[in-house]
Amino acid sequence: MPHLPTDEIRFAVEVRNGRWIKSELLDLLRVHNVALVLNCYYTMPDIAALRQQIDPLSADFLYLRFLGDRKKMDEYVEQMIQQGRKQRHWDALVWDRQQELRHWAKHTKELSETRENMPVFAFFNNHYAGYAPGSLGIFARAWQEQ
């Protein structure tokens, strides 16, 4: 494994229980420049609600995760395949999440602009809308439109 300079190593903590999002956690993460993962997940508050509750920036970068509900998406896609509306898994978007992605792009871009040259890393799971590259494309276009 190649050695990375210390200043290029980044750490993030992901929680999937909205009740954990408290100032004590954010303060601890800030001391160590560890990013709180901002995730679009059914057990977590929406980005706008999170921003009203607390300043979610805890590091010199942002890390986003768009996960979706694995169980619901698996059932939905399997049903589409059984009905002949799809031939295989994870080859196309199946849920329209454009509005939500525009919302996230707006809020994320606003957060990133509070600091100069803040990197933003975004991860998309296929379970978010059925096809991770398609979701990323929508988010990237929404980001550019901001």
C-alpha cells in the first residue's frame, strides 16, 4: 500500500442515528479535523434541518453519502424485473430523486463556500435511486447550476 503524506489523509465519522448529532460530537470531531459524514439516509435529518439544528462542518472537507433504503430498493427493483419492466439490477435510475439532489447540492455548495477551496467528496450507492452513476450525474448538474 502506498504511503500518503499525513496532510492528504482524511478521516470521517458516519452516524446513522440523528439523535447522535449533538454539539458535543461536532466539537470533538472539529478538534481532530474529522468530518461528520452528511448522509441522505432515512434515519437521518435532511440537510436543511441539520443545518438549522447545528453547524455540520467539522473538518476542512465535506463528505456526503447518498445511501437509500436497501430493503425497499431491492424489493422495488426485483418487482420491476419480475414484471418485465427491467432486465437486470443497477443499470438505470428507477426513482426520481432530482428534487432532493438539487436541494442537497444547494445546501452542500453553500456549506463548501464558507471556506476557501473546500473539497467535497460525494458517494452514491445504487440503492439511493437505482443507479449510482446516474445519481451522481444529477447531483453534478445540480451543483453546476447553483
